[in-house]
Amino acid sequence: MICRLLAVVAQLALISGSLSVALAAEPSQKSLEWPELPTTGFVKGRAATEADVAAESAVFVARVGDEIIGKPLKIDVPQYAIHTDVETGAKVAGLVIQAEAAQGQKLIGFLVLHDQSFLVGTLSEFKLLGTKKPTSPPPQPVAPR
């Protein structure tokens, strides 16, 4: 259900010209560590479909009407990354599981490590860390005030 909601929000945001969606959740109390990259559960080299979103392998479907308009970005998927919230500056660690261009925007589907939620943002909101497990610890989640 969350994935479907994000897909709809992303679709509406593409039409309205703005996009940055995150789901808030309680941060974990234990220290985060970078996981191994997954071998499944992501979309690479093609546009995501509704079936990908339903399977939680993608976060959004870039479409206009019935036409899927997303084009894959030429970046490694999956890969480690840090998302910075443009409004608060808060940083969260996660994995890029989708990367597409649509209507002039470069969009990233992101799996947040601390709560396994999904986030959609523009490429400029992310620091891409590549496919090698980072040696420095990921940023720890900060509880909302």
C-alpha cells in the first residue's frame, strides 16, 4: 500500500513539477550498519512498472496517462547513497533501487536503511556512494522533534 501511495504521489508530483517525498518512521535504537547490496529487489536498465512497485522492487512509476515515460539513468543500481532532506538538512542512509529520468527530472527510488521505508527524490538530493560497501558508518537516524 505504501509503495502504491508513493507511486501515485510521484506521478502527481511529476505533473505538478515538484518532487520530494519521504515517509516518516520511528528510528531504530540500534546503530546502523551498511548491508551487502541486494541481488534482487530493484529495477535496473529499464523503466519501472506497476508490477515492480507492487513487488517493492521500485518506488514509483513515471507515467503520463497510460504511457510509461521513465527512461533509466546511467548510474549503478543498486548502490549505496545518502539522502539529504532539502528542507531540514537531515541525512538518511539507504540504497538506490531505481533511477529514472522523466519530464526533465532525474528521479531516484530509495530504500531507507533504518526503517525499510521508501523515498522518492531528485538526483541532486542524493550523495551516491557506489557499489562498494562504504567503510565509514552510515548517518544515524535522528528522532523527529
